Amino acid sequence: MVNIKINGMDYQVDDQITVLEACRSVGIDIPTLCNDDRLEPHAACRLCVVEVEGKKSLETSCSLKVWDGMVVETHSPRVMNTRKDILDLLFSNHPDDCLTCDKSGACKLQDYCFEYGVEKGSYIGEKKDYPIDYSNHFYTFDPNKCILCGKCVRVCSELQCTNAIGLEGRGFATKVGTPFDMGLAQSTCVSCGNCVAVCPVGALMPKRKEKVRYWELERVRTTCSYCGVGCQMELLVKGQKVVGVEPANGKANNGLLCVKGRFAYPFINHPDRLKTPLIKKNGKFEEASWEEAYKLIVDKVNGIKEDDGPEAFAGLTSARCTNEENYLFQKLFRAVIGTNNVDHCARL
């Protein structure tokens, strides 16, 4: 542990953490656009700068380790003015379409501009003018909205390990691109959408069939049903309809999803999807309550077991159940019904 002073207050923190981590551990919020706890510090956006006693220039708190006796100011006039200038520079080279942007309400650049009083970009000059990449089936990439934080590139390389995109060019011409600038559809992209999930602005956006605003959405935490890994996700619900999925930070997936979990959710809203049990009566299926369905199952199981024995049963379960559900299923057949006739379709 080391003793440091932040904004005039004394704290004792772990000696292996950064200034940003130290500030967050004591409840001091520092703005960041490029930082992600799962990634190596990159210090690309410079928005997390702080003033450190004995240092001539401002330091990026995401990449600076603490030391004993360190004195830090996180919101001094010099720091606040610098952060405002950084946001001004970013917004000056950004499309001024916040009213119609699909990311409105969940855009960190928008939030920070509001917090620091940046109403419009004051640096007049050439702006980026690149074509939008619509080639991916599941999301779009608008390089004109990209702020070059690098999170998408680093998530793709460090966490997803696909290396489908990278930073190319120098200076004003720097942009995120694919090899030979052939577009996402021609790259090694596996459409996992993890780059979309970490983008702080509207540069990477999922393709949706209907328009939504983030403040209209209800988030429902659940477990992905596409395999037994147990990835955690949040369903984005508008009214009674699921309109999107975002990864949640569960122990099984660490905030990542595959293409199925991220984008293959429309079956939830399919009109033919069964939502209640059906029991056949007089040759026709009719909706029934769960209590009625379970009673029928129990009566049938007991009757068949009494007449023909437990080996008359076989159970087939699905790879689209959780491991816990599959465990309970085989336990039901082996321990309750009394048969080992249990199989599992570990394929999709």
C-alpha cells in the first residue's frame, strides 16, 4: 500500500494500480473514452489527464502508476480547461447530427460535451469524409464518427484475437480500417460485435429493423441460450419486443459475446413462437396453464412407469439449455424416473 493525496484528501491505496483506478476506488470520477479495464492502458483519448505535483505537463491517469507521497489534482482549472479543449477538438471533427444519431442517449462524447459545456466545435477546417461501410450483415461502420480511441481495434486483437481491423494512416488521415481497405465483409471479421459493444460513439452501430432511443429501452439480464457456456447478456426491450442485445460482464464471458448471442435474437419475436403449454384435446392443441401441463406430464409418467417400467422412457435435451438445466434434466431421468436413456444434442 502507498499513501497518496487526491484533491487535498489523504488516501491509502494499492501500490500496483494506476491513478485512474485509485481515483475510482475512492469514488472520484474521471472521464475516459479509450479506457477499458480488460485492456492494456492506451492513453489515446487524453481525456483522463490529471495534474501531478512535480510534473510539468498533465499526465494521463489511465497509464500512470501511483507512488508513495504522490499528490494529484483531478479537477483543477488547468485540468478542466484541457479536457474541454480535447472535447472541442474531437467534436470539431465530428458530424453534428446528435438529434438524429442512433447512439443519442448512450454516447459518451455527447455526455462529456454536456458535462464540460462544449456546445459546438470551435475549430473550423477540413472534416473527415469517408464512405460508410454497410457490408457487414449485422452492423455498420461510419468512420466519420470515429474518434480514434482504438477500443474496437484493441478488443478485436487483445480479447477476440481476430485482428480483423487496425489503425492505418498518419495524422489527420488516420482511420480504423480493414486490410487493403476492402471492407468488413472481406476481412477476417467473425461478426461477434464486441467492437460495437465498446464503441463510445455512433461509429459502430448494430443494424436494427426499427428505430429506437436508448432512454426508451428496458434492460433485462439473462443467460444466452445458444450454448452451454453461460454468457451473460442484457436484452434491450422496447414495449413487449426485444430490439437488441448487449453483453453483460459475467464470469463466463467477461463482457464478450459471439455473433449468435449478440445478433441472433429475432426468433424471440417470431409470431409462431410458443409462449404457453399446448395440450391436445379432441384432436386439437389448446393453450393450457403450466400447472395443468405439469399435472398431465406427472400422470402420464407415473402411468407408463407402472405399466412398462422406467426403461420405456428416454430423454433428449438441447445444447441451447444452460449446463445447469441439462444437469437437472439428466438427474430427473436417472434419479427420479430411473433410466439412463438420456441423450444430448451438442450441435446446433
